[in-house]
Amino acid sequence: MVPDSQNNFSSKFQLLQQNIIASLSSAPGDSATQCQHLQPHLNENKNEACKIILHTLVQLNYPEDNACEHWEAIVKHAKKLQTNLGRKVGLTTAACDYFSSILPRLNNPKLIEFARWEKTLKSAHHDFLTGLLSRGAFQHFYEQEISRARRHKHNTTLIFFDLDKFKNINDEHGHLAGDEVLKQVGKMLLNSKRKEDVACRFGGDEFVLLLPETNKYMGLLAGKKLHDKINNLIVHHKGEDIQVTCSGGLATFPLDSEKSQELMECADRALYQAKSSGKHSFVLFSEEKRTFTRIAFERTINIRSLGIQKHDKDSKSKNISEGGVLISCDKKYDIGIRLSLNISFEGGTALTLTGSVVRVEEIDTDHYDIGLSFLKLDTDSTSLSTSTEVIADYILQQLAS
């Protein structure tokens, strides 16, 4: 897929198609003026433009080389008709006569206004409710983008979003409220994506975002940002406030798969993992099946057992994720014990969290790797939420750098 696009059309092909329709509509009975308006598009990409012109005029599909030959023949035929008739002739008339009399391909052509044809074309490509691409149109662009990424050795990222408990919204607030939620989520995708990105309503309450020339971790930055926006969305409908949340799954070509169908399955598996982990989550596809992305993180960490004021000997962290941290220390802790941890980041940010020991591995005599899972305590739930956001932002910054 060629990634340049504009607004809802999401592809250079459709933008060119719109410009050609506008050029043909500019002077419908004057082929000379129509050709003049079409010339800039022919100069930019003649083969593709000729193919679109023929399909627009008479709904015939030709390979690009043949399309150019027929286009030139139609232009000559229009000039000949004008000379014979002694009046101006439009390209639609010339094309219909050419394919009916000179090169019979049309037995009983049907005429349709360009405006109506364009509206019908758009409705076939776009979801009527959200304005996003339909699943069929997206599949076409998706296959082309994967082929292009394979040919030019580019990364491409695919993200699935699924609204959490959408059925409950329909059941509790009505289907019109559910439609309004879908509309606003669709609008959010359109307003948040880059021009080259392709957004689709994949079906029901599931949405897809395709990010051309985007590696896994830059995709994570974009996807997490959009995921957070949707999770903060409140839809107002008939005096009621409807809280919207979603889960997300991400996979990247060629890192996770070099095949288009398998890549979709990877993103779908990541989405399923996000839904299984309690919803509201955003998960990268990984064969390791981890819920959280883990990165190397070597810091000195102050730890102490809960209820004891004195700190234990400082320990060294080895890696960290939104869900927990792995530390190396000289003291063995029992599984399930809770520890208070003080963790410092660049820029002077320091966090104090509570972790539960979930893994103990003896590396050598009196030296242990201790895995801790961050806990959400009833007395400090807001603190944990804020702290894990700081950790998540830090991880994203490190992965994207």
C-alpha cells in the first residue's frame, strides 16, 4: 500500500480517484477541458491514472499498460467525434462510443452521475456508522502494505482494539447508545492517527489500526497513547454518562511474523491475552506470553519488610515491567512476603511501591534473584496507579529510544 492519504480515504489510490472524479466533473461535455484538468494527474502517475479514468468512465478494468493505450485512443476518438458532429463531446460520451462501436466491450451501458457513483463507492469502502474503512476495504490495503513492507524491508505494526463489556452498554443503555459509543471511538481513531495510518472497524466493537513504516516500540507508543484516550472516554447520551474502556493487542511485521494472516493472528492473540488479564490492558505480542513488557533496569533499590522501619541491605535491580521487578540481593525472602521498595529513575523521580515475592532463585551461596509483583493495596490504590504509569512511561521511552 502506498501510505500517503487524506482524511478518511487512507490511501493515495483513493485520493487520486477523488481528484480524477473532480476533474471529469469539471466540464462534463467538454473533453478538451477535462483532459486539461486530468493532465497533472497523468503527469504524476500516468499508468495508475489511466486505469482509474477508465474504471471511472465505463467501469472497465484493464492492466495499466493497456489502460494507457485505451485512454489515448479515447482522447483521439473524442476529437474525431467533435469534428464529425461539429460540437463539443465529453469524455464519457467518447468512452462509451469507443467501447460500444470501435472496440466493443459494452453491450448495454448504464449511465450514473459521478456524485452518486462516488457516494456509492465510498459507502462500499467505509463503515456507515463510524466513517472508518470497512473490513473488506481494509483487507485490500493491508495485503498491499505487507507486500510493500516486504519489498522495501520496512516494519509495519498492526493493532487490534476491542471495547470492554460493550454488550453491557447495549443492554443497559440501549443500542442507540452503543452506536454513539462506536461513532465516538471511530472519530477518536480518525483524529488521532497519522495521515499514512489506516483505521478500520473490523467488526462489531473491534477496531484495527495499521501503522506503516513503524517498528514495534514506536507502535507501542502510538497504540498505548490511543488506548489511554479510549479508556478515558465518557460518552454522554440522553442524560447518562457512559464510561468506555478497551483492550488492545499489537504485533509487528516482520518481527512477529512475515505472513499477513499470521501477523493478524499474532495481534489477535495479544488482544485475547489483554482481555484475559482483566481487560483495560494493552499487550504486545510475545512468544513468552508475558502480560507486561520487561526491560533491563540496573539500579540500586532500597528494600525493607513491611512493618519494619530499618532498611535491609541495598539490592540491585536487574529488570522491570509495569507489573513487577527482578532484584539481586544477598538475603533470601520467602514466597508471599511483602516488601517496600524505593526505586529511583533518571531526572530525580523516586517511587515507593509494595511488592510481593513471587520468585526466589539461588544464584550462588547467599546470593539470590528475587522476583516481586507490585501490589495494589486498598489504602494506597491511587499511589500504585500513578507509580505504574510512571514506570510504563519510562519503559516506553527506553524502548523507543
